[in-house]
Amino acid sequence: MADEFFQITAPFSRIETEYDFFKLLNQARHIRSIMYVPNEMRAKKIDSIIFENVSFAKTNFEGITFSNCKFSNCLFIYSIFESVRFHNCNFESCNFFRAKFQSSCYAKPGQFKDAIRDEKYSNIAVGLFDELRLLYKEDSQKAYKAEAEYYFNHWLYIQEYKERKENDGRFKFYTKKFFSKMYGVLFGYGYRLRNLVITTLITFVLLVGINRIIGGFIFVEAKINSISQSVYFTITTMLTLGAAGFGDPTSLGRWVIITNVLLGISLLSFTVSALFNRIIK
């Protein structure tokens, strides 16, 4: 039985010439169930078109600009994109198996985030975002590169899970999967700064609250009696500057300080890694 992700749903019409295709675009805004037969498509602007169940397999796109277009259940198998620009487009359940993007293309990676939805095809997603991340080499495009790196690493982890599941025991496999998933959600695989910022802020607020609640038990004599004192204590311990001005800690207080320091060091290391990936690479 043929894999449905590698073929469009029958019945469909065959478009034999590039002229017939653009004539169809002038007649309808929703193109459904066609197979584009020509092996190339050149120098056109296509705006606000919905493509559904359309095959562009083995097509060489050159100089095409797609704006505000939606692609659903489309095939781009072995397609090549040269000097192609995608503006505010959306791809849902589209097969980019062995598709190639030349360096002259423009395509925000977020437009392709729903192109692959089934983990069964993680290898195709890895290939797609590997192509996209190689597009962005200029300094002005580092934000796009970081986004492509995020999706690439997301699907790479999924692909590796499939391989590990066959070799690792159940406990070892699900433990690795949990921590890798948390690494992606909390820290964006080291490429999404917003994930890291949100995680840092939530961690800081939680620590401030906890330190305020147990503030009377952290030190032998001094107490944390206000939010401002808790903020000061949390910041200084997370930055490993010590808890100056509070005196000797209790046994509980030592564990609290150690926890704050470890969390601070961890978040700092993730921040440095994310900045390195975002700015240096």
C-alpha cells in the first residue's frame, strides 16, 4: 500500500503547461486537486492563493514570489527553489522530501512549522529545516537562523527518539525523552531566547515567593520580612554573590542558598549558550 503522504488524493487533474497553470490562477483563488506536470515554474508573483491537495513534485521554482498563500496537503518532493520568496505563507501537512532551497531564497522558518505534523516523517522535517537554516548566513538574518535551528533540533530529537526506542530500555528511553522535551520547552534547545527569558522570569518569581514564605527559617537571627528583602536575597544568591547582611544561615538556609545558586548557575549557562548560538554562530 502506497504511503498517502507521498501522493495526492485522487481524483485530480493534470496541468500540462505553465501557461495553463497561471490561467487557472486567474480564474480561481482556491486551487484544489491538481498535478503540476511541467518541471519548472519561473518569474511570477502569486498572491493570496489557497493550494490544497496539489503536487509540485520535481518542480524547479525560479524567481517566484508567493505572498499570503496557504498550502495544504501539497507535495514538493525533490523540488528545487531558486530565488524564491515566501511572504506570510503557511504550510500544513506538506511533503518536502529531498527538497532543496538555494541560498538566494527568502523563507521565514515559522511559515513551515506545521508542514510536518506526524513524527513518523521526522526525517523529512529534519531535512527541511536543515535546508532552511543554511539559508541564513548574513548578520541581518540571524533571528531567522535561530528559529530554523530551533525547529531543526526539535525534529532531530524526535528522530533520535525513534532510533533510541529500538535500542534503549523503556525507563531509559522515556527518561531521556522527558528531559529532552523539557529542554526544548523551557530553553528552546538553546536557540529560542524567549523560552529562556520566560523560564528565567518564572523561576525568579517562584524563588522570591518561596524565599519570602520561609524567610524566617533561613537565617539564625535575621529574617526576610518583606518582598524587597526576598528579591535582594534571591538575586544575590542566584548570581553567587552570597547573602551579605543576613548573618549565619540555618541548616535549612544552607540548602535554600545552594538551591538558589545552582538554579542561578544553570540559567546563566543556558543564557550564555543561547546568546552564543544567536549572536556568534
